[in-house]
Amino acid sequence: MYRSKEVRIGVVGATGAVGEVLLRLLEERDFPVSELRPLASGRSAGSTVPFRGEAIEVGVARPESFEGLDVVFFAATGELSLELAPEVARRGGIAIDKSNTWRMDGSVPLVVPEVNPEAVDQHSGIIACPNCTTIGCVMALEPIRRAAGLKSAVVTTLQAVSGAGRDGLEELQAQQVALANGEQSEPDLFAAPIANNVIPLCESFRDDGYSTEEVKLLFETRKIMRLPDLDVAMTCVRVPVPVGHSIAMLIETERPLDPAKARAALSAFPGVEVIDDPARAHFPTPADVEGRDAVLVGRVRRDLGSDRLWLWSVSDNLRKGAATNAVQVAELLIERGHIG
Ligand SMILES: NC(=O)c1ccc[n+]([C@@H]2O[C@H](COP(=O)([O-])OP(=O)(O)OC[C@H]3O[C@@H](n4cnc5c(N)ncnc54)[C@H](OP(=O)(O)O)[C@@H]3O)[C@@H](O)[C@H]2O)c1
């Protein structure tokens, strides 16, 4: 699959929730890494991360850190991507960014390799990966679109705490321990207690009453699918699940699509697996998808009052929602001759 050329890689945010998975994936997928530079802030500088049986020292992410690198993954903060991704491009490398910073920039491709691989050809040194929720959403919508066209979707997400990084996971764990000990604990990162609760807010509210996460889902979906007028109505909810975002979708197609044909279209799409057998209560859950790259889809059924289709999808937000998609973009760059 790969050319003979080995690739010099940087990972900014190598000590974070996404960065840790990304390093593991580079190993698992046998990505041709000739040099690895794990980078983070001064807080983690000097610590080590494991890679191919070695402990590799973490450096501080600075413009000079990118000299000689072919690809730099950014899995840190949006501010850092804004400041440093152009420094990678200036040095002749390609930045693959996981943050929100570049996604809606008209000159930056926003790529899900199974959906719009050709978009990478338009890069000018920076490629954006979508939000973890958007990826699970478009991976289910695209096969339906190809089978029957797409008019609109009503989307409700149930998002894991690790979508908010290491701090999100730690907040859930600390609150679960406190509850087990009969103690109260104040929310910090999330807007309300997350243990034994659900919170109809991911990130923060805008003046129009939508959350920033909801609006990302709308505009990123339109950009990736090249459907600038697609009607997507969305509610994003945080749930006390460690890993795995779930999405319930009500989809209006241009032509009626029988649930059996929808299942067939979804099954045939790369990266999607259908688990859907109501008679045996078979459906996908976040626990099924944790540690996997596939987006799992089930509960495909016709709406009782219309021709619309319901479906349920789950994806590992740290893998396909983040690290896997980023590594796939790098693989695509090799396949399409942008590296090597
Ligand atoms: N979690 C998800 O499901 C998910 C999904 C899609 C996209 N993303 C995006 O991926 C990025 C990383 O998310 P995460 O969940 O992995 O966050 P995280 O667990 O909080 O990790 C953040 C990482 O960024 C580093 N960092 C923070 N500030 C830095 C600075 N000023 N200079 C250098 N490094 C710095 C941290 O290094 P230290 O160890 O030095 O603090 C750490 O390695 C974010 O942009 C997020 O929006 C996350």
C-alpha cells in the first residue's frame, strides 16, 4: 500500500487523549514512520511516550520543532493550531489538524477519506479533520445520499465525556467515585454533574440558543458533503459514557428508500458496519465500538408518519472520530502522491 519512502512525523498533543491513540494507530496500521517527534506543552516536556517498544522523549511544540518533518498531526488546542500549523506548511510539511480552527477556512480541505478523498488534492499545507460527531454523522449519511439523495436530517447526539479530552474523562471518574462514597462534587468542565446524568449542552451556548458543537455539526456536514443548503437540525447531548458517540438520525431522502436497501447501502460503504436485528435485540452501543475504527449502524426503520428513515450510529470518538481519520488522511496523502 505504501511507497518505499518513509515519513517523518510530528505529533503535537502526543500526551493527550487523541494523541495517545494516534501514536498507537501509527504502530497498528504499520504507518511508515522514519522519525517520530512527540510534542506537547512545557508541562509534559521531558516525559516519554511509548512507540514501537521505545520510550520517546516529548519535546515542546515550537516552530523550529517542525524542521524536516513531512507530516505533523495537531491534537492539542485550537489556538496552538492557529499559531503553529502555518509554520509546518512554511517549512514544506503538511499539517493534519484535529481542532476546530481551520475546518471552515475556504482554502483548507475538510476530509473524511471514505466520503471526500479527492479534497486532499486541494491542500496548501494544512488539512482539517472534522469534529468527532460530524465524522460519525457523515459516515452514515453518505451511503444513504448515494442510494437515494439527501434532503434533510434531524440529528440528536449522545456524546461521550472523552470528547472533551483527558479532563472530561477525569471529571466523570471523580464524580462517580464521589457518588459511590455518598459525597457531592461540583462540576468543573461540564455545565452540570455528568455522573448519573445527561447534559443537553456540549461546549458552550451561542447567543441564538444553539451550542457551538451543534453549529459545527451543521456547517462541517455541508462542507464535507458539498451540500451547502442541506437542512440539518441538531441537538448535542453529553452522556456519562467514557468513549463512543451515539447519534439518532431522522433522514429525509430525495427518493423513498426501503430500510432493507438502506441497510445494504450502509453495509457496502467502507468503514461502516450494520448491526441491526430487532428480533434478537441486536444493535450497536458505545461499548461495542470502543477501540474499533468502524462506524456501527443499526435501528434502521421507516418513520411511522412519513417516508423518512430513522437510524442509529455509534463511533469511537477517539479513533474514527479523531485519530483514525487523521492517520487515514496521511495514508491518503501517500496514496495520492503528496508525500514521497
Ligand atoms: N477527544 C476527542 O474525542 C476529540 C475528537 C476530535 C477532535 N478532538 C480535538 O483534538 C484535540 C486534542 O483533544 P484531546 O481530547 O486529545 O485533548 P486533551 O486530552 O486535553 O490533550 C491535549 C493535548 O494538547 C497538549 N497541549 C495543550 N496545550 C498545549 C500548548 N500550549 N502547547 C503544546 N501542547 C499543548 C497537551 O499537552 P500537555 O500534556 O503538555 O498538557 C495534550 O497533549 C482538540 O483540538 C480537540 O478539539 C478531540
